[in-house]
Amino acid sequence: PFVETLGSGAKFVPASPAWGQIDASLILPTMFQEIVSGRKDVAKASDDAAKKMDAAFTEAG
């Protein structure tokens, strides 16, 4: 169960204040939508998402 997973020390997201900004900005869902819709290929969509996440982590320090 989920509670046992938490108890074993599993980590689901980076322990960074930036993750809240990344999550709220819908960076990953947007990346998936761009790929599935064909607007961008995997390389371009993931590169764009990585740049946005890098900026958020840098800004958060």
C-alpha cells in the first residue's frame, strides 16, 4: 500500500521549493500533450520542459 511505500523512504519528487512552481506551471503535462498531439517530437518537447525546470530550480536556489 501507499503508506508502506512512504514509510520505506520512497521519494516521489525532488525535495526543492522549485517543485511547487514546476507542478503548478503544468510543465510535465504540457510536455506530454505536445508529444501526444504531434505538435513537438519527444526530443524538442523534453528539451523545452527541461529548460523550464532548470530555470525554476535555478530561481529557487
